[in-house]
Amino acid sequence: MLSLTEKPKTFKGMVGQDLVKKSLLHISKNPEQAPHIILLSGEFGTGKSLAAKIFAQAINCPNKLSNGDACGEPNCP
């Protein structure tokens, strides 16, 4: 399976889940307006953990892109 070997590191590489991607990018651009809890739910294999990992990297990235996505550098915290 391709999904087991090629996992995106940024929201740009994430395919599908457009509403989730748009919401998380908006929160990443404006972290001071972020909700206290973000609940991701769905069936097995829908990308919940992947979206959470990409979101965490975007929130913690010091060199964020203008759209709120992480820089994508391999050594980014």
C-alpha cells in the first residue's frame, strides 16, 4: 500500500479531508483564536492521526508558510 510508505509531512500533501484541512490550516494561521479542544473522529484509516501529526508540526513550526502550513524542513521541530 502506498499509504504505508508515503506519508505527507504538510497539509499541501494531504489528499482528501478538505474540510478538516481547511479548518486546521485556519487554526494554524491564528493560534490565539484556537479552540481548547479539537476532536477528530472517524473510521479506521481515514487519516485522523496523520492530520493530528501534520497539525502539531504546523502549530510548532517557527518558519510557518503564509497559508499556515509547516515549512516542511526535515529538521523542523
